Amino acid sequence: MPYHTIEKAVSGDVNALNRVLKYYEDYIIRLSAGTLYDENGEQYYHVNEELRRRLETKLIIAILTFELR
């Protein structure tokens, strides 16, 4: 992630903020995913959308309150 993108995101640039979110999208999905089993014992991959949104929101808040030096 280029420094100037982070700098713009911290200053509130929506496009830069979206680029940062896109950069971390796979990581956030992995953190919010898990294996579930149905009534037949078959396992499947599930992304907890509520958790995914909460992680994205935490990242946005962290970016917007981050102080560059």
C-alpha cells in the first residue's frame, strides 16, 4: 500500500479509503469466516457478514483517527 494512499485516506479521501478497504478485504473475510456443518454433517464455508462489517467499520475508524507524523 503506497504511503500517499494512506495519507489521503487519513485525510478523508473516500476513494483512498475504499482502496485501503479493498487492500484488506481478503484478510477481513478470512477473519470473519468459518466452517459450519448442516444437519447431514456436510461442512461448508461461511462468512459472518455482521462480523465482516464490524471489522470494516473498525478499520475505517482507525484510519480516520490515525495521526500521521
